[in-house]
Amino acid sequence: MALNCNHFTAYVAFTLFFATILDFAFAASGRGSSHVLSLLQPYDYLYYSGVRSYFGEEWVRAAELLEKSIVAKESLSRVRRQCHEDCVSAGEEALDKLNSEKGSLWDLWALDWVQQRAECLRFCIGRSVTPAGQLPVSADIEYEFGSRNPYNFLQVTYYKLEKLQKAASAAHTYFVANPNHLEMRNNIEKYRRMEGVSEDAFQDREIENEKHWVLYDSAVQHEASSDWVQTAERWKACVNETLRQMEECRVQCEVASQRLPEDRGVDGVFEQAAALSLSLLSCRQSCVTQIATRPGRISAQEDFLPSQLEHMHIAQFKAGDISGAVQTLRSLLLFYPTDKESLDNLQLYFETLGGDTESQGTQPAQEFVTYVSRSLQEKKLLYFGMENLDFKFTDPDLWTPEDVVPESMRGVWKAEKEKINEKTKEEEKKEVVDDSGFYAGGPVPQVGVTITMDDEVLNGTNRVVLDGVMTEKECDKIMQLASAAALAGDGYQGRRSPHTPHETFEGLTVLRAVKLSQDGLVNQSDAKLLYELGERVRTLLHSYFRSPSGLFVSFTHLVCRSAVAGDQEGRLDLSHPVHVDNCLLEPETKQCWREPPAFTHRELSAILYLNDNFDGGELFFTNMDAKTVTARVKPSCGRLVGFSSGPVNPHGVTAVTRGRRCALALWFTTEKLYRDMEREKAEDMWAADGQSVVKKEEEKTEGTAGRNARSQASKERGKGGRGRVTGGKDEL
């Protein structure tokens, strides 16, 4: 049904203006109702009451009220959503007449439709929510829930109540949105060591509102492993969920209580109605930014929905779904109709389809036709408000066409857009600063070890390649140990390969090697050598990178990757995708987020190669875009690559296309809390057998107290306590 365009602005204005007026009238008239206690209470009141109980150390009541505030907020959103759906058809009879009526009669029919919709919503919401619960909450409350602060209070509350599983869950949920909160990070590590706290506790309780990010990450992971069928399915699910979340956000803009425009004493009904309608449209447009912002981030991912479509059509093409790729690409062209690369891809798809004219004529998905046309109409009204009604609006999209912007504003609009482009280019050129505290160039304290490549040769910061760290005989011994003891999928829940189906993956830790040696399954001297290599590498890197404090081994993993015979032709994937060891790399935005599940405590990384009789498997460094390769390192026996674990050193491993590549992966930290407890347990096992091992520098100076503390920690772990999580993934 097409509305009379001359009346569209007034139509939109009346919709929210009168609905809001009637909503406020209902709230006022409903006060004092006898059944309010059975209805949904205001979540801001419950929250404030819970906080008061918290500071009064009334822990049971605080937990109850804080949980109720979270549930009430979620329930209010569901009620509003359901009432919106139930009232869609309200006033249709009056709305149908808008196409035929003009002048004052049109105004009356518009008012009739607005009132019927308002009455329906008032009745529907009033059945479930108290009048006070329908009022808008303060900006402070919105911030508290937006930053997940209720979970901060709940974490302490449940800890006081000795409900550790719930405390850990609340801590994790808060930390997801506040990854720089060091105290909460430490609390989470403490919970992990507590008896009675299972891994199931560390789940995000707000995950229902973040499903699109879960699907997004899953699609990226499948993309990295070149599993194109699964990749296409995940991108499709991600796109659908993003659209669903966007629609949910837009509905809340319409149905949630709105503040009336400020009465300046001069505005009439139409001026106030226009201001309120523009506020509604601005809220709807802001959903783009809201949905494209990860929890804990302050900036949205630009072009979030179009970028998903771009990934999706490429995955569909590589999966053989050419017709689906055509439809997705046509949907993408709705956003960027003149993009040369997209048009070239469309031509390629047509050529691939050959004479299949039916598939060539596939049109864009209807949901994107609706999305784009609706968004453009909203933008036109908003820009009109900016030009004529002194309204403030920030366009969230980069794809907005120039003809949507009024001519009088295009000069300023173009200038602002150019500034954004220049800033983006500057960010691309801007070098990432290494704030690790390490400084390459120190001495190499081992005879026979030479510096083969330094920062200059490797085109980076805090990178080094040392040769001669192991002898050929030592390489052979560790290779034999790997063949005898490495477990398929060790460290990755038994998966055949964590990164690609074209390779098998085996791993061995120091502790497992020691246990196998005590059972007589492997040579004890080989197990000791595996341990001692970690100390050798630690000593070299501590000196070369001039570590400002003690350096601890955080994790050691002997890793072998083998090419699957007959499964190598046409490989385009990597043995290990580009990543950063202590933060989550986001190549699209060239940012790296130091937050879980990244191993944020890792500060120095190293890989000690054992062999070179294979094809591929080269380590390579890139810029933050994960594409521009800055240096390559070819493996060989006794070659050590060391580098700081932060965002200055994104790296990956090329595909192993023939043979078996084995290496010792090591990570180091200056935080004693994150030292490798497995190595200490191995030491204790040797000590119990009356054997000695090479002692670490820090142990030589700690004295008896330090040793007793470590022994006590081992005893506690043996009693069934969880202990600190020491498992780590091969990241090199």
C-alpha cells in the first residue's frame, strides 16, 4: 500500500507523538491500581533496591533484587516486542482510507489510526507491566545495564554467599563487556582455581543478545580453514541473525517509552510531533551502530552488514552455490550499486553459470530490498530535519548515496566524509607501537648461537632468528620423542587438526613426557631434554630482549603437523591462520583486543624448529591487515624464532604440503601467576625419584620459602582443587 507522499512526514510524526502522549496518560491514570504488585515492576527500582541491599551487606536480598532487575528488563523487552506484533493490524481500517482522503479528512483518519494503535499498545502492555514500569529510565540506569554493572555487584554478592559457580558466571559476564577490568580478570583466575567451580560457569549470560557475534566468529574460523560449505552456511546464519537483532532494536525504539520534546514555549503540535518523529527515526538508524559494536568495544565495525554479504557471496561461490552467490552479490550491490569489484564478480558468476539464464536473473533477497529502501527513506526525512528543523543526526552508514543528502548540505557532508576517509588512511599507515617493555639487541649468552635475522632484516619490532640453539643430535632425539609419544590432537579436544583438514596435528607437553618416561615408554633423558630446551630458550630471550624483570615459562608444547597424503592439490588455506598471541586480531579494523579468549598474559613467543625435511610450513609475519607479509622464516634444525607476543607481530604458518613439520612452541610471561605449573610438577616428580634438573634462574634466588610455596601449590592441586588453567594452544 502506497501512502500519499505529501502527508508522509505528518503521518510519521503523529504515529509516535500521539502514542507517547496516550502512553503517558495511561501511566498517570493507572497509578494506584490494586493489581500492580502482580505486574512487571520497574527494573530501575529493583536495581537501586538491590544496590542499597548490597551496600548494607544484605547479601541474600541483594542477590534476589539484582537478579529480578535483570529478569525484569529482559521481560519488559519481550512484552514490548509481543505487543508490537499483536498491534500491527490495529487501525488498519482507518489507515486504508489515507490513500483516498485529502485535506482535513486525511488528518482525521491519521489521528484515528494513531489513536487505535496507541489504545492497543496501552492495553496490551498494561496487562503485564505496572504504570511505573512503563516510564522511561534514566540515562544512568541505561549506562549501568549497558556496561553490565549489575553482574559486577552480583559477582561479589554470590562470593559472599559462597555460591562460587554463580559468582564465576557473573564475573565472566561482566568481564566480557569490560575486558580492561584487571581486578575482574584476577577474580576469574581465582575462580578457575577454586574447587567446585566447573568450566560451565564461565558462560556469558547475555549471549542471547550477542548471537550474531558468535556466528560471525564461527564463520571467520571456518573461512580460515577453507571449509567453504560450512563457511557459507555460517555467514548466512550470521546475516539472518544480524537482521533479526536489528529489527528487535528498531521495535524497541518504537514501543519503548519516549521522552516528549522539550517545551520551549513556541513550538506547536506539529513542531513537537516532527521533533519526536525525528527522534524515533534517529533511534532506528542508531541500531546499525549498536548491533555492529561488540561487547566491551567502544567503536562499531564499519559496514557490518555489507561486509558480511561480501564474505558470504565469496564463500557461496567457492562452495559451488553460484546461484546463491549471484543473489547475495545482487543484495550487496543494493548498498554499493557502482562498486567495480562487485560488478566484475557478478560478470564472473554469469560466465561460470554459462547458459543458465534463470540463475543469472536471480534478484536480490527481498529482506535487503526492504532494508535498503526503508533506510533510505528514513535518511531522507532525517536530512530534511537537519536542513530545516535544526535536528542533529549522525549517519551510521558509509554506503549512503549522495542524492539522499540535500544540496545545501552536500558540501559539508562531502567534507566530513573526506575527513573520515583521510582518518582511515592515516590509521592504515599508522604503525602499531610495541609497549611490551622488551628491547631487542641484548647479548646472546650461549656459545655457538648466532643472530641470523634481527629487527631490520625481519622488517619489524622485537623479532629475532637465532641459529645453533640445538645440535643435530638433539633435534633427532626430540623428533624420536615426538614420534613415540605425541598424541593426535593433543591440546585440542582430540580434534584431528585445529586449523585445517589437510593436515594432522600431534602434540606433547613436558608433564606428559615425564609421566611416559616414568612408565618406561620413552627415554628419560629425552624427556629431560624437552624440559631443558625451555630453559635454554628462556635464558636466550631474557637476555636478547633485555627483559626488565624475571621471565617465566608460561607454556611449552612440542607440536608436529603432517600433510595428509593425496589431499594437497589446490590448497589455498594456511597451516595456521594469521593471529596475534595475546590479543584477538581484527584485520578489518586493524585492531587487536587484549581480552579472553586470547592468552593475554603471554608476553614473549618462541618457536624452536627441529627439522626441515618437509614442504611449506614457513612462519611469516604480516601487518595488522593480516595480508601484507613483512617477513618469512624457513625452518631448520636448531633455529629459534623469538618475538614479542603483542599486536606488532601478527603471524601465521604456510600450509605443510609434504612431510612432517615438528617444532617446540614456547610462551613466556613476566607475571609469576601465569608460570607453567606443569613444569613445576615435572620437577617435583623428578625430585621424588632423586633426580635433578637444570634449575631456573628465578628459583635459585627465591630460597626455601618460594620452594615451599610451590610445593604447597602442587599438593593443593593434587587434592582435587582446580588450580590455574595451564593448558594452552599451539599459536605458532
